[in-house]
Amino acid sequence: MSQKLVPARVPSPGRILSREIEARGWTQKELAEILGRPVQTINEIIRGSKQITPETAIELSQALGTTPEFWTNLEAKYRLRIAGKEKRTT
């Protein structure tokens, strides 16, 4: 008997990013300036309306001292969880 375990909750990459910004005492505008991106892009990632691309993952990793894989894995797991929930409700 094999049972597939799934997490009860998968945090959005935006939520993690928001916490990282807050922990550093930065604003969304400051991170946007560090990345050379519009503040709207950072805000959309935090709200979950914009996905983290591989390019953005690289930039975030450089700015925050993480790896690009950290951000791409968060994004992929979050989007898979959303897709799975949507499939179960249809």
C-alpha cells in the first residue's frame, strides 16, 4: 500500500519573497531598484499575479543570497498545487 503524501499548504513564492524583503528591512521599491526591475513587477510577484521566471529567479538569488533553484522550485510547487486544486473542483 503506497500512499502519496502532499503538503497541506504550499506557500506562494510571493509570500516568501515578502517575508525576505521584510526581514532585510527593504521595501518593494528598494528590491526593484536592486534588480533593475519595475516596482510593479515585484508587487505582482508578491500578489501572485506574476510568476517567477528563470531570469527573475537568478536575479532574486543574487540579491537575496539564495539559489535560483530555490525560487523556481517554490514557483513550480505552488503552481502545481493550484492546478491540482482546480482540477479537483472541476
